[in-house]
Amino acid sequence: MKTKTIIIPCFNEFKTIKLLLERVKKNISLEDNIIIVDDGSNDGTKEYLESISDENIDVKFHNINQGKGQAIQTALSGNLNEIIIIQDADLEYNPNDYKLLLKPFEETNADVVYGSRFIGTNDYVRVHLFWHYLANKILTFICNIFTNLNMSDMETGYKSFKKKAIQSIKLNEKSFGIEPEITIKLAKKKFKFYEVPISYAGRSYDEGKKIGIKDAVRAIYCIFRYSFKS
């Protein structure tokens, strides 16, 4: 079994972070580690994370909110195992699905595995937010044109990589533009992508969802920028 590092970018997730960590720890081994980056939280999340005493959990702090992309970059500078899984700090994505994300790494020559919300389901998918679904589909379609991949869910929050793959690219995007940036840069290097079906319990904006229309516009910009930038 390959060792893994779970990266958790976190901003104002006090209501979910404790339960999320409990679920993550149930799905990792003693050889695995967790890197949490608190991205300037001001709702009690930071104080909770400061109270954690666990040798397998490394917590890093940003003094101000910089964005998911910057939090991921900070985490990637830490101690990484063979496989890196990005895990959002809310409860939209279920750590029970780690075994599905790991399967292509164990059984094939996969370099990159995305958990897709749209290729059938391992368990459940919340019926949720049509316009958000449509935006995801449009962004994935445009990204596929430039990468020549046929992925179904480029914007997924469950992205996993071999360490050598993710460390081979330099990341720049500070916010949600990190999603197409990672995909395009890894595709340009001809790394082997796989997708697996995952469960998904999407949040509404009232429940704390943060991504919005400006992030979709930025994602389109990033697709063009990184597709044409050498």
C-alpha cells in the first residue's frame, strides 16, 4: 500500500473541520500524514487547529486569507508521501472514497487520479445547484479542448497525484484558478490521468459554499493562459 499525504486547505470551516478530521483519520494509516493550511480563518477554526496535538498532523497558518491555491502551494512545501490527496475542509467530499482514489495508483500506471461527481457514483450525489453543475461542465469541456483529455470533472475537489508529478510543476494561482492550472500543466507533461466515481454532498451558499461566478471567469482565463503559456 502506497503511503499518502492528505492536504487540507481550510478557511472558516469551524463547523466541519473537527468531524472532517475524524473521518480522514479513519481512512489513513500510521505511515500517512495530514497537512492542514489555515488560510486566515477568523471564525474559531484557527484556535481549534492550534489546539491539535498529533504527530501525524502538520498545521500551517496564513496570517491573512490568500486563497485555496496559495494554501495548496504552502502545503506542497511540507513533508510529502508517495501519493498526495487534496481534501476540502467541509463535508462535501467523503474520505471513505480514498480507497477509490488510490486504486488506479495501486493497479495501473496512473500519475494523476481525479474523483468525478459525474461518472456514476460510488454511493450518493446530492441533487444540487443546476447553474453550478452547468458551469462545471462548461469549464471541463473548454479544458478538454486544450488538453485533449476526456475528463468529466476538471473542477473536482478530489485531486490526487504521485509526488513526482505534482512536484514537477510550478504553481502560481492563489485562488480557485489552481484547479485548471494543475490540470493543464500536468496534461502538458503527458502524465497519465484517471478518473473514479466519488460520493458528493454539495453545500448551498447558505451552508458556506464559497466558489462563485468570479471564480468561473477566472477559471476560463486560466485555461487560456496556461494552455498557451510555455
